[in-house]
Amino acid sequence: MPEGKGRPERKGRMEGKVAIVTGAGSSGPGIGNGKAAAVLFAREGAKVLLADQVLARAEETLELIRQEGGEASAFEANVTSAEDCRRMVEAAVERYGRLDVLDNNVGISRRGTVVEVQEEDWDFVMAVNVKSIVLSSKFAIPKMMETGGGSIINISSIAGLRAHSSTPYTASKAAVIGLTMSMAADHGPDGIRVNCIAPGLIYSPMVAPRMDDDLREIRKSAAPLRTEGDSWDVGYAALYLASDESRWVNGITLPVDAGLTAISPVTYQTLGQQQFAQPI
């Protein structure tokens, strides 16, 4: 099919773009959301600044990208710090000349209800999951405006759409969705698209330490596709939202969850490999 009028030619899907990925390392062995996105961005032609609070984790991602012939560099940053976020954005522009994409990947969880949660845990979750996006975007947006716009991808969770066993986590991820919509409205006129990904019950280095085979099977069977997702699924969604293929997509929350948020346990039950829709 020929390219449509005004559409970019299909080369590398991010050829000529510069991206920052926060949380670009993985918290344990394997591929986390940030690492997957960074590798895919570089694979498709982007130059990537790999930001992580633990430099060694970013350097592991850097090695993967270099093995594939991509261009990237590591940067140590605590994205709950305004100064670190400023330095991070400046480093991307100094190293690569511009900034087109910001992929906000950092996130943590603390369990508990509002009765149980400690004030310091609540503040920490909100700082890492929400404040980091505000601060990173605060410094990234002016740089994107200088070159005509860009794309910001915020990582939320289906916990921001449904109740979760961690009230602080649910509240923070719901805040990310609201923040995304507000940013999309505020900065759309500047040519900056802001979208959100809500991963489902994926298997990643962050959750692996508390998983066994039985729990993984339960999680896999919870959604209609009945397959286990991983961070590559989230990374490919980020790649789409970062690329010009999504040039007219702004302010959305994209669940990447095998259809989990499309069903209700009250009306949808599973038994073995059969499915029953129960009217209420």
C-alpha cells in the first residue's frame, strides 16, 4: 500500500528521534518495561538516554542496545528530584541535539488500606509514581517545543482503573491517568502528545520475586486471552505511542492487559477452558 499524503515513509519507526526512558534498567534479572521500551526505541532508530537511579541497571540496557548496533547512553538520575530531572533533560539535548520522546516508566508499590498505610509510604509512592512524571515533563516539554513537539508516554496500571490490593498504588496510578489527560489538553497546542499505558498482570522482574508457578497460572487465566504478558508487550505499545504512527492519538489510556479490564468477575466466570457469561 502506498504511503498516504503527509505520512512519513516507513524506515526505522523512530529514525531521527531522541528519547529519554526513565527506569530504563530492570530491578532484577530479565526485561522490565523501561528496558524493553528502550531497546525497541533504539532498534527502530532512536537515540536513547537511559535514565535510572541505579547506573549499573541502565548500563545493562546500554549493553543490549550496543550489541544490536543501536545508539544510547546511560544516565544516573533520581526522578523524584527536580535537579536530577533538569540535568537528565539537558544531558539528552547536549548529547543528541534535541528531544522528541519521554517515556516515564518508574513505579513502586506499598500495600495497605488508608487505615494501614504509613504516611511516609504514601508520600514515597506518590513521589515515585506521580511526582516523577511531573518533574520529568516539566523540563522535557520546553525542549520538545523548541523543535515542534513530541510524545510523552506515562506508565500507569490497570490498578488505576480498578481496585487493587494496594490503596497507595491504586491512587497513584489513577492520578497518572488524570495527569495524562490534563497534560494532553495543556500541551496538545504545542504539538506534544501525551498518552498513557495501563499494563495488566504482566510477568516482569519487579513482580517475579513474589510469584510462583501457581500464582502465575492464576494471573494468566484471569483474562480472556489466557496468556501471560511480559514487558515486551508494554514496550511495543510505547513504541507505537512514541512513533509518528500515533500522530493523531492524544490523551488516551491504553490497557495492555489481555482483555482483563473488559470483563467483570460478577458476570463473567471461567471453569477450565470453558467460559460462561452470566446475566444479572
